[in-house]
Amino acid sequence: MTSVLSVALLGLALSGPTVAFVPIGGGASTHISITGTALLQKVTETCRAVAEAAGHEFKPTGSSPEELVQACLGPTATGEVSGAKFHSALQQVYTQNGLVDRDFVNSAPHHFSSEAFLKGRALITEGMVAIKANIRKENFQAARETLGRVLHTLQDFYSHSNWVELGYTEPYINLIRPELPLDNLADADAATCSDCASGTCPNSILSNILNEKKLTSGYIGIFSAAKPKGKCSHGGAADLSSTVVPRGGISKDERRPDNMALHDAAVRAATTASLQLLDDIRFAVGNNAFLRMLGIARSSVVCFVIDTTGSMSDDIDEARAVVYKIIDSKKGTQDEPSEYILVPFNDPDFGPMIRTTDPDKMKREISKLTATGGGDAPEMCLSGLQLALTGAPASSHIYVFTDATAKDIALKDTIVALIRSTGSTVSFFMTGIFSRRRRSLRASSFEDYKDLALASGGQAIQVSKKQLPEATDVILDTSTSALVTVLQRARNVGKQEMFPFILDESLKNITIYITGKSITFTLINPAGMSQSHSETSGKLGTIQTVGNLIRIHLNADKQTGTWKIDIKSNQPYTLKITGQSTITFIYDFVESFAGPHPGYAVLSGRPNAGQPATMMLSVLGRKGQSSVAVGDVGLVSVSGPETFSNSTKTDMGNGDILVTVDAVPEGEFVVILTGTDKVSNSNFQRQSTTQMSVSKVIIQAVVDSSLEPGKAFKLPFSVMTQGTGGQYSIDARNDKDFPMSYPNKLILTAGQYTNANLTITPPASTLSGTDVTLTMEVKSPSGVDSNYAVLRFAVVTKITDFVQPLCEVVSVLADDCPRDMSQCGLFQWELSANLTDGNGTGIESVSLYQGNGTLSYTSLTAPVIQAKYTGSCCSQVIELVAVDKVGNVGKCYHSIEPPADPSASPPALTLSLPLWWCLLVSTFVTRL
């Protein structure tokens, strides 16, 4: 199963070192493999616990993401299950893990270099606080990104320090426990290493450092060879300090003949430490939230953005009816939405965004909407859409209901940037009076909604209010699991054109959508059988026409192979073909970076013009990545000629492919992929939905910490153009409307970076765990070229309570439990415990993580919380978890064993403290 998670997003199998824990010799491990191993193990454990709590067996049929997610979500839920969101969530963690080597290459605390132990631990513990706060606020992407960075720093401790040379085999628990001291650090002026002229000495740590158990780490010189006298170096060709006596280095990044044992020991410690950190987060936030953070959820999310002005009463009624229909018809299937999101907008108000996993709450919230206000046609539509795009999970389907154009049209470029950043699909249901004419260049029209729908791969559906109920079947089609796009095209000038497309055996519920006017078409299957637009119910499918939408639902007995649709129109139109299948792909445009640990970084904005476009792509099959064979991968224009840009592919292993496209199409393009499904031996075709284009402008900015309520945060950024220099405009917006200051103009010289700063200040009242999405855009003097960066920040209140709740077992009544386990079901045992938080923030939750009995406890506001567990004698282990209001975790563990004979003494009381998997069997209380 580990292979599922070893995703080579940051340059595995490059021709040189790629990331820390560099794979040089056989059997070496990387940050990606260490993180993947830990994440997979913890996801499996959590899924098993959730399944057992729900009363069903956790038994994956295989090791693929689809099979793991299917087993985790439950065998009774019917329908297709896609592992794409799980896979994407893991890649976000891996990406941020690897970016530490690019964005913080010269920061000693991020790598535990140069004996920066206190600052390195602070990065870990502050990051853990941010992760927990973000998950509690359901800001899962921000949590994943911080998790990746924190794991990198934690893992580097074992590779860059002398922890394993000191003989330690277990992780240094104090790194994730800020209330505990970092003991026995080497003095700043103490020599720590002996000279190693060859650079490959097995262990150059001085004997007195080893004997006294002093903790040190290697110094690294990226730009200078200087280091304190007698100190160890990191080592390696990129470390200039390794040529200064004492020469050599103590880094265990690489697995070489001289350090195999140390490298392997560092990997084992780093993996166990990663598991400990993940456990702490899991216990703090709960099993379900932990799994949602890692993308283990039914794939569909229902997100409505609804105009609530006075003329929208009928539209609101229809949106309400659709929500009710989705909830009632899909309950208990894999198509049941994992989350419901509702964003109302009016004028001048919009929001708030309502998010819930409870279908009954969604029914209540949408039932509260009433049509009121408005009056002057343009409304705050794009402001509401911005909230949805920043709040909904990536790759969501968002449905906008409105009968008016957008008053906030200035947000259009920001919306496009967010669409490209999130990969979400936006469809508009427009019931207003339509006109293609604009009153001015800055005035909005319904054409803007069509532009946004096309950019995202969505639909722009124009119907009357009376026709709206017939058009919302699109929502039922797309609010489903495992939805894939086979083909999408748009034509601004109508003409006769034949569009071929491949349907494979795995595809179900195949639907063809055409939007436009004055359209005729003929659909032809691989056997040559055809059906025209006039046959509403034919041999190939059923056709429904409402407003500007034609919906063709293919019959279930469709043939596999190459189909064709011949479209004739003298008006603009769009074509989209979708279906349900677990065969899909995920991708990112990437760029390479140099340094001690070179690799690939995911681009935040558009790829650079004038050079090949590079993608990292992962293909998922029905039985994992090995069950598909990839054919062609290329870029194609959605609106232009059917020109396929060929590519070169480098197989990175496990279905991960580095794709380079030399000839990038002009204008907007998408990714198209073909291959063979090995399960059915049928060819398949898939297409991305989000349109992209290239730019000569580059904008770079790095998130390096959380924001604090009430305090200004300075974000450095850099801008460069590979085109013509001059005065470039800068625009920045954030979805929380926090105050910001930044230069609105920059003078750029071609080929040179210009540096500037943006300051953002969250109000003092901002709740901890809030995330803010910042969109920055740079435009050329002519306005023709632009690029953007989308950054997410976590707002986290500084905390001083790092002490874990205390759990004390006060009594155990297990005398009745029989020695003969075949009789255990007839008897029960009891345990009582006291839970306290001392002078901390107070206990927020108490839960049962092991044990099949019942748990009850007194009020959480009491100074001492009394907990009582009653369970069957067949279930002999109990683990209680108490979490305080800032996420500190305390645990009680107790196990009973039947006495060896009737005269034997009963088990001793177990007093267990909030430690990491430390099982205390004693009669006193202590703290680490």
C-alpha cells in the first residue's frame, strides 16, 4: 500500500539529489516516502477505527486509493468511489513538504541546521497549533499545507542532527511537546566534530560529545564557507562549509556505503516521529475531521450561490427543491454529498457562507432564504462566488442562480485566478433578460458569466423562470461521485464540425451537454448507428431541450469505442461530455528549482511563456495506478482549432509522469489524455476542465508563518517580466476583506526581479483557525498580459497553554470477568477516571478511542470531570482521550487481564498520563 503514497511530485528519479533523505544508494528514503508511509499507516488505522465504530469490517480489496477509500467510507454505500481527492490531498502535503527545500533553503530552523534547535521546535509546535485550529474551522487545505512544512522540519531533525549517532532509536518526543525542555544541547563554543578529509567518514562526532550525550547538528554554508570553530558541517557538494576543518559532514540525507546504518536509523526515527505528530493531530480533532483533512470523503460537494433579491423568489424555490431532491435521493450512496455549502448574495450584502455536513441543517438553511431587496439590476454576484471558491474544497462544483448581471465586475480577474487555483467548476443558471451588448467597457453583462463558466469547465444556462425546473437536472448529473470529463469544446463562430470522442467500458451515466441557439446535430456510435437532434428518444439516448441547453443522456447499453457528434450552428455554442468513472487523472504545472536539494515546485499562477510547459501528472485506475496504461498526453485549445500539442513523458514510477510540452497552444488550453484500461482492455479519453494560458509575467511570494489577530503581517513578493519593461499594475484582494497596503504600481526591467512588500492585518476579533485567501495580480502596461499568485494564510491566536489534560484512573471493577473468554460476553467491567486541565484553557471534549462499551462523564465545565466506562469483558482495552480548548491531548489507557486462578489478585490500577503511546501501569501520577 505504501506505493500508493510515494507520489513523485518533487522530482523523484531526477539525475541528481532531489530532496532531503536523498535516494542515492539502494533502499534510500525520501521525505515523500517517509511522509507517505506515515500518512498511509495513520489513515488505515483511523479508517479501521471508524469502520469498527460503525459496526462493519474494514477490509480493503486492494491497495489503490479507490479501494482504500471505498473500504473507509463503508461497504454498504453503493456507487462509484474515486480516490482522486485522497490522492490530491496527499500531493498537497508532499508539495509543501518539498517546497521547504526551495523556499527556506538558507533557513537553519526549517532544517534543524546550525544547532537551531529551539527555533526549529518552535516552527513545529506553532505549526501544530495552526493545523489543529484550521481543521476545527474546516479549513482543510490550509491545514494540509502547514502539515507538509511541519513534517519536513521534524524529519530533518533526525537526518541533520546527531540524534541517532547518540544511540537513540525512538523519536525525541520533546520536539512536539513545547512544555518540555530541550536537554543537553551542545554549547555554542564547544567543538563537536573531528576532521574528515575524505568527506565520507562513518561517524565524525567527537567522542566526548557522544559520551556526554550532547545534541548538535551540522552547519551548512550555501553562500559562505564560514562556520564556528570546531563545529560539524552538513556535508555535500552544495555545502561550502564542509571544506573547512573539521571537514566532511554529518547529514544522513543520502544512503552511502559509509553511512547505511545511520541513514536507516534516521529514516526509522523520522517515520515514527511523523506518526506521533499525526496521532496528536488526529486525537485533537477527531477521526472524521482527520480523514476529511486528508481527502477521505465522498467526492461530491453541493455548493449553491444564490441571488436573494426581490425578483428571485421562483429561483430560490427551485434551488430549494433541487437540494431536497439531492439529499433525499442520494442518501446512503457514494453519491451522497460529503458537504453542503450555501452562499446568498444581495445588494450591497453577500454571505455569510454556510458549511455543513448535516443534510437536515442544509434543508433548514436553504428554507430560510427569502427574496427581498435589490431593485437596481446588477448585484454582488462575484463577491458571493469569491466566498464559495475560497471556502469550498478544491475541485468543487458550484452552482450560481441569478437573474442580474454583476455589480462587482472588478472581481472578474480575481475569480478567474481562483478558478484556476482551485480547479473548481462553476455553472450559472441565468433567468434574466439577456443581451450581448455592454453599456461600457467596465459594465457587466451575462457574457461575463459565460466567460467564467467556460474558464472553469462549467455551463452557462439561460432559461426563463418557468423553464428553470427543467434545467436543474444538470445539478443532479454533476453532484455525484467520480465525475470525469471526456471532452469539452467551445466555438465562438458557429459552423459545421465533427467532434470524435472515446467512451470506455468503465464510464457510466454518460451525458452530453450543448449550450447555444439554432443548433442541429447528429450523434453516431462506433457501429455507425446514428440519432439526430429531432429524435428525443432514440436508439442512442434521450434528448431534452430547455432554454439554451440541450442535454443528451446516453442509454446504459452504450458501445465502447470512438463516437462522433456532428454539430451545425451559425451561433456560438459549447459542447461538454461527462460520465462517472474512477479512471481519472490529476496534474499540476510545475517548474524546476536548484539548490542543495533541487526538485520541482507547483506553480501558483500561469506557466511561463516562451518555454516548454512542464506538468507532473498522476493517472488513477479502477485498481490503482498500475491498472492503466497511459497513451498520449497533450494540451489542446478549447475554443480554437483541434490542434493537439504533443509531449514527451518521463515515467516517475507508480503512474506518476513528468510531461513536457514544447509547443504550447496560443490562448486558453486544457490537458487531454488517452490511455488503456487494463481491467477491460478498452481505450479511454479524459480531459481537464480548468482552462489555462501562459504569461511572460512572473510573481513570487512565499507563506512562511501564520497571521496573528490584531497584528500586521508583512509579505515580501517579487515580480519579473520576460517581455517589455515598464510600469506594471499590482492588485491584491483577500476573501475576508482584511485591511491591506501594497504598491499599486511597479517599474519592471525585463529579466530582472523587482521586490516589494504587502502588509495585511487581521482584526483583533478574528477567530483562531480562520484562513484567508490572498489573490495578487500583476498586469502589463497594455493590460494584455498578466499573472497571479493565490496564497492561503492561517490566522492563529498565540497560545501559552501547552500542558496536556491529566487523566487519572481511580477505580477498576473487573473481578467478574471470567478466565474462560468464551464466556466473556455474559459479563461487564467498569472503569472510573478523573480528568483535569489544571490552570489550562479547560477540557473541550472527552471521547473513547479504544473500547466497545459506553462512556459517560460529568459536565466539561467542572474543575474535575468524572468519566465512567462500562464495557463487555470481551473488550479488555480502553483508551480515553481528553482534548483542551487549544488542542492539547491527554490520554488514559487501561487493559484488564483475567486472573490466572481464583485466588489471584485483581489487576493493579493503571494511571495513565497524556503521553505518546506510553502505557503506564503504576499507582502514581507523573508527567513527562
